Amino acid sequence: MSSFLPPSRVSLPLLACLAWMALPGLAQAKDTDSNALGFKAYEKGDYKKAHGLFEKALKQNPDNAYARLNRARTTTLLNKGKEEVGTFDYCDYGSNWIFRALADLSRAVELDRAVVLPKIDEDAKGLKALKARSEYKKWRKAVSVLAGEAGGAEKVIRESPEWLFQAPRDIPVFITLKPDKKIIESRPPEDEKPAGQWSLKGEQLMFTPEKGKPAAWKVITEKYAFNEGQDFFFELQLVPVDAETSASGWLSGPLRMGPLEGDCE
């Protein structure tokens, strides 16, 4: 008599589970399919359908860098021009399509910068309206520092004269680095006033205030979080290399320059 016993019905779910585990790529299939189907709809010009599929892909896998990039494209295409309507609330981060698209691009760059960033730079269709905006251009400068691109911080500083300092519950201070190396400080609605001199030393910025010692500053890329910390976009910051406890006001840093324009604090 054979000692072989056929598998019971109870073991079938276990066998199915083992078969699923043996196929590591299968668990990602739905996610990949949603993004791929969305891209097909996108190429056909059905942006609304594509957007829904990209959102489905991100619900299944929030770390899908390609779906992030693609959703930024359809967010732009479906919402461009709305910022020109009188009812548009620029400071409503959840409804501002510019910030939503930049948040997806920021997360995509964070997840797979080497692959995603060239695709962003080459895009002339989905991101066209976003790329025309100053918010995107400032965001791209922040990404250039993050990626360590040619020219680096020195190029960014030379091309970025306007910076913002804003302490909690305080009036914003605007710092301008003039071509003649003067630092101009302005607090609306007051007039501008000189605040010192600036110079470049390699990739460091040297500030010599009207009163005080010269100090070295550096440019870095940081995240600006919004929607209660659920989203972010990249921005540039100027920060003192050696923070002095005696420094006050804008000399304590950081100075910010990023997609957010205006006072939304």
C-alpha cells in the first residue's frame, strides 16, 4: 500500500500563497499596469482618464516615481490657466495645481533622480505650462544644487539676487544681492536700506553687514512641507556656515528662495 496521501482541500490556500510569494514581481503588477495604462491614455490625449489611472497607481504604490512624474503632467494639463481666475486661492496648497505638481516632481526626483530628472528636462508637452512659471524655475535651481550639477551653488547665487527671511509671526524681510555687491534690506511698506556688502569665495557667500563681522554663508536645498507635512517641494536656502548665537534678525538665517511667492504664512 502506498504511503502517499493527496493534499487536502485545506492546504490549497497555503499552496496559492506560496505560489504568489514565488513571483516577486507579481505584487507590483497592478501598480505597473495602472501607470502603463494611464500613459497610453495620456499619449492619446485623454488626460482625465490618465490622471485617474496615475492616482490609482499611486494609491497602490506611493513610491512609484514614474506615476509621480506622470501625475504632475496631467495635473498641469488639466489645471493650467486656473490660476488666472479671480476665485483662485494661491495660498490654498491643496488646491493650487502649481504646488501639487511640484510636490509630485519633488517626490519623483527624491525617489529616482538619475532617471526622472532627464525626463523632466526633456518634457515639452505635459509640463510646458508649469515650466513657464517662475515657481518652477526656482524649484529647478534648488534641484540643481541637490543634484550637484555643473556650476553648482556659485551659479545659483549669481542668478538669484532675491531672498526672503521670515521669522514666525513677524514681518517678512526681503534681502537683495545687488550686482554692485551691496546688500539691500526691505521691510514692506518701509523703504529700502543698505545692509552691508556681499562677495563670492568659491561656492560660499561672504556677508559683511553694516555693523558686525564678515560671515560665510552656503547655499543648500531643503524641503518646504505643506498639507500638514504630507507633501513638499524643494527650495533653496542660504544659511550661515558657522551659526553665531549673537546674530539676530535675518543675519541668523536662513534666507529662502523657492516656489512659494508672496506671504502665505
